[in-house]
Amino acid sequence: MTTTAAKPFPLGQPGFISNPIDRAAHLRTDNEKLFALETHRNARAYVVYRDSILVKQDTDGPRACLTLDEARGYGANPGTIFLGLRDGAAVFGMGIPAPAVEKLIGRNDVVVGDLRGQITQGALPPHELSTIAMAKSLVSWHQRNGFCCNCGTRSAMTTGGWKRDCPNCKTEHFPRTDPVVIMLVTNGDKCLLGRQKQFPPGMWSCLAGFVEVAETIEDAVRREILEESGIVCSDVGYYLAQPWPYPSSLMIGCTAVATTDDIVVDRTELEDARWFSRDEAQLMLKREHPDGMTGPHPVAIAHHLLGQWLQA
């Protein structure tokens, strides 16, 4: 890639995969220690609102890693989720309610911006993205799981935010990650890409779908490709995995070889699907295609699936 946007995510290193902090799981049940860490002046927090991240506009650039006093000053919720330790200092995730966000609109010193937009604009350091993904996924999970699914009683956050306990039926609830297969299908010197309605204009990407109950990764790859495009595949291979906090998925990057050629698009899943030549795919990743078609942004594993195929 020749664009500036690609530089933070070289081939094989999409966003959200670095792990710069010690999760320090042994501290999650030590309330006294967690309180001491939370009240220490070196403690930091990421503040999440739906699919957005709160970013402070400092004189030397945007900053999402806030002191806890800053986070609370902007109206973040008092409940903190312990993400781990960075250089010995605690890092937390915090949510923020809609009324507090509304009060921040129009201010010059802070913005609550869409996470994807902040990434593509280069406002967030790539090495912080995995920690931000943890914060976003866990905050979202707590917001969606405030009540026990077994008896309906309001549950309570425990274990540093990594569990919810029901005081009535004693059921323990843990965060879940949804496995998703995302795959580049090839047939000789061409690859299969699809478009969803919500994609930016002109963007095409790899096919993807959730792994179903009692299904292997390989079966999920073959099923999703067949369902969405009518293409039969074999030779499924694993490439790379990427956490994807929308809301809390694990993208399992795979490759597959097509054994059929005729595409039958499932219009309920895709707007369109078609074969692209190597030359077209290369121009799309460089954002130089004469028809304005583009590939996925380098933050996404789909970009890297395409890139590694083009280098093969």
C-alpha cells in the first residue's frame, strides 16, 4: 500500500491484535487491590459509548487514554472494568450515559467519535487498539446483560468486570466472544469478493459469517460461501485471527479454493458478489481502481487476506 492509512497496519498485522497489557487475571477477585489500583494517580481508563470512544483533544494531539479524574469529569459511569496492567499501572474500561455525551457535543476539548472513524483518521495509536477493543466489548456486554437470563433478576458486576452474578438464583454470567469466519475464496488468478449494503460506496470485501452451533471452522467456511454466493469450495486453510469489537467477535481469517465458478448471490445477505482479477484486486487495495472500487481498510483482516494472496 502506498497510502498513509496503510502504514500503521503492515501486511499480517491488522488492528486489534497487539496485546501490550498484562491482563493480570489474578487481581480480578482482589477487591482491596483493585480499589488501590483504581485510586492510584497512574491509573488510566478508556471511555466507551456504544460504537464510539471518548477522545480528549490535547495540544499535542488526540488522546483516548484518560486519567480516571478526567473520565469521571466528562460524566463516565463510576463502575470500572479492570482491563489489566500497563507498565505496572492499572487500565480500566468505563461506559458513559447518553445525557453525559449530549453535554459534550460542541466542545472543542473532547469528542465522542465513532471508533472506526477515529482509527481510519489516525487518531488512535495502533498499539492501544486491542485494549480499546477489550473496553468496548466488555462495556457493551454489561450494558446488554444487566439481568439474569435464568430468572430475570438484576445481576451485579463482579470479578473486576469479568463476570456478573445473580443474587437470586446464583447463576454466574461470563462475557462471550462470537466466532466469525472471514475467508478469501480464490479460483486460479481471481478472487471472490462481496458487497453489503452498509459498506461505503465502491468498497468490496471478503465473505464472512458466524460459526453456528456444533459447527467446525472448515464447515462454516464452506457453508457461508455456498449460502451467500452459490460457490462450492474445498481446501480450507487458516490464516490469522483478529478480535473485532462489534460488539465482541473473533474474526477467523481463512482461505478456500473454489471448485465451481457460477455465482448465485443471496440478496438477503449481499448486495452483490463477483470475481476480481489479481490486477483489479491490487488496484483496489491501492485505491487506484479506474471505476473507484476499493478493498477493505488495512485495519481489517480482510485487507490482509487479500494482500497475502497478492504476494503469493
